[in-house]
Amino acid sequence: MSEPRPSRVEMEAAMRDLLASADLPEPDEILPHDGGGIVCLWHEQRVAIVVDPDEAVVPEPGSPHLH
């Protein structure tokens, strides 16, 4: 049985936790993307990260994978 797809809220929280654990800046904005995903944007750096819910693995809060 496959894991349930994470929600946009779960993907956003996991991305923010990942960035914080790596001491990286928060994105300037996070937008909905096709198929239930999200796009994280850093304007000045001209960087975008697309998170696809079919490929995303959202660890449980406090998971050692985030630290």
C-alpha cells in the first residue's frame, strides 16, 4: 500500500522545517502548483523549487530526518 499524498500545508511545513534545519532563508512566497504541489520562490536569487506531492516525503514533526 502506498503512502497518502501530503497536503499542500504539510509540504509547506516540511519545506520550511528543512530550510530552517539547513540554516537557509525562508522563501519569499509559496504558491499552489498543478496537481496539488507547491512552488517555493526566492525573488532576489531568482530561484524556484517545485514540490510534487507524488514525489514528496513528508517526515513526522520532530523527525531526525529534519535535523
